[in-house]
Amino acid sequence: MRTLRLLGPISAGLAMAFALTGCTSDTTVNNQPGESSGITVNGHGEVQVPPDIGFISIGVQSTASTVADARDRAAGSADAIIKSIKKNGVADKDIKTTGLSIYPNYDYSRSSPRLTGYTVSNNLTAKVRKVENMSKVVDEAIAAGGDDVRLQSISFGIDDESKAKQEAREKAMADAKAKAEELAKLGGVSLGAPVTISETQAFNEGFKDIASAPSTDGGVSTPIETGTNTVTVDVSVRWALK
């Protein structure tokens, strides 16, 4: 249920206008004289943008009877993954280690826990600046890492959101102004200049299917959905009344 707040004396025409348009939580009308009078509305604008960068979170998890053996095995697999990613055009600056851990493993099936070995995990993220290469980068990194590889996630983004934000902001302001003008007309008052403007931004990741290219070994590469990203701007604007 959206609520309507009316402050001060209000004309019969304005009351009838709100009876016709219903209640709304994003609209406030204050018809009191002075600085507090005005119409406050929320405006929404969003722009769909195809992503131009991708992110891969990948790593290895190796288990052995000793820490040294587990570390050596994890290091070898992680090094092979990094070399594969670099070979596919990802720069050093776009590869970052995000986690490194060593922990013991125990067998709890007996009355006293028994140490069975150690597990070493090594995780990293890579920024892929050519999203069309994501399938190839992922598949070859997985192959390089062997059975110890762990693929945590992939995601997509926009390298420069400024143009999309500007367009979404324009749509949000136009939406807010259209609502305010309609309310002013229905209420029999004249809309003045904006008095206060506040903005919030959001970024959401959508999904769509893309065709996967054949892998280099003649098989079929992992199908990956690049997604359509949504850049959203919401504004709250209060207009003065003439």
C-alpha cells in the first residue's frame, strides 16, 4: 500500500485529484505557503547495457599427507592456471590472488580424531577485457588446473558506466517531472522550479544466452551467458509551487 501525505490547506480540486490517482508512497504534496510548500515525487530511470568486461574467480584445492606436498601440488596447478590465463591475453595487472590457505584434515570416525593430511587452497580473480573470449579463457584455465581446479564464479560488468549513468539520470528526471506536472495540473496549481534533488544509483546484472564457439581441441566450449547489465538511477525531487 502506498501512502499519501497532505500538509496544510488543500483545495477540493487537489483532493479530488488524489482520490482519482490513488495513494502513492513516492509522492508528497505540501500546499502550505512558504518554503515548505511544494510537490515531491520520485523518478526512475534505467538503461540496459551489454557488458564489456568479464571476471573469473578460479583456484585450486590440493590435498596431500604433508603440508609441503599439498603446497607443491597447489602451487603447480595455480601456476599452470595463471600461465593459461595470461596466454589468452589477460594482463598481469588484471590477475589478483584473493586467497591462500592451509588447513589440516582429520578423520573423526574413531574415538580420537586422527590427522589424515593437509589441504592447500589458492584462489585468484582475473579480469577479461574481451568478453567474447570468456569461454576460451575459462575452458583452458580449467584444463590447465587439472582435477584440483575449482571454479567459484564468473560475472560481467561495464568498464565505464558514466555514459549509461548520464542517460539513466536524464530518464529519472524526466519521469519525476512528468509526475509532478500531472499532479500540479490535477490539483489546479502551477509547478515552480526544483527546490531539492537527491539521487541513488544501482547496478544490476541480467542474463541472456549467447552462442558458444567451438573449442580449440575440436570439442564444444563451455556455454557462457554474458548478460545485459542494468544501470539504474532514482531521484527524489521537490518542486516549488507558483
